[in-house]
Amino acid sequence: MTTKTIGITLSLLFVSFLSSLTAQNTIYEPLVLEDVTYAPEDFGKMWTFDAVPTQRFEELYEFKVTEDWLEDVRLSALEFSTGCSASFVSKNGLIMTNHHCVRGLLPNIQQEGENLQQDGFYAAKMSEERAFPNIYVDQLLSIEDVTEEIQGAMAQGKNNEEQVKLRDEKIKEL
């Protein structure tokens, strides 16, 4: 064997040894879910429509959540096709979102001589509004708990692979 071959072989052995050391040593302990505790404050001020912290609203803000209010908020909440959140802010369909959500799209509606990134944009009339091409929003119209249906389909599987297949089929069906 040449010196070069021995050097390459030793280097590979050394790298393999180091990678096995790092694979065996970790700062993370196995997670035991029964030991995990949390409080509502751990979630900050964000919530989902299927888990509205109504009692917390009453305690912190002296505000009683009604079904009408919740439906109005739910129907106002949107998701851009880019993954960002947004909201309807008018009955005419005007949408508001964060600047970073549209920053990369601005060149698509920018006219010659404009720098919307630097100068911004204000439409004094609806006819002056500009729509982003090929961008859409999703609106949450309803929520339905389908957990039991999916678990029922999975229970028909004889092994993990079959259960995953049945789960995926049921989700696609729903």
C-alpha cells in the first residue's frame, strides 16, 4: 500500500469513529409524555378555532366570546397560498397581511418607475387596488373532528404498514 492509500484509509476510519461517537452522545433525553406538564400561558396568545380559550378571554380581558363573534373571526381569517396568514378587513374583500408575506411578490404589481418595497403603496379608491397574479387565499369555512373515522379505518389494518395505508386513504376520502 502506498502512503496516500494508508492516509485515506486512516482518515476514513477516523471520520467513521467520530461519527459513531456523536451518534451515541446526545444532549436530549428520551421524551416521556406522561412527565410533560404545561400551562395555558405556555402557548402565548395564539389559539386555534377548535380550542378557543374562552375562559382565559373572560379572565384577562373581561370579554365573553359568543358564537357570532367566533364565526365572524373565523370567516375573516385567511391563509395566503404562500403560507402566510391574512385577514379580510372589508366587506369588499380587501385583505391585510404582514409586509414580509408579500415582499417577494411586489415586483409583480409594481409599475415602471415605482419602488413599492421602499415607498409603499396606497390606493385612494377601490379601482386603484392591485391584485397579485396567481395568488389565492384559503378561508376556513368549517371545522369537523374526523379523529374517530380515521382511527376506525386504521383499526382495520393488521400491521403498521397497512394502518398507515388505510389512514392515508381515509384522509384522502374525507
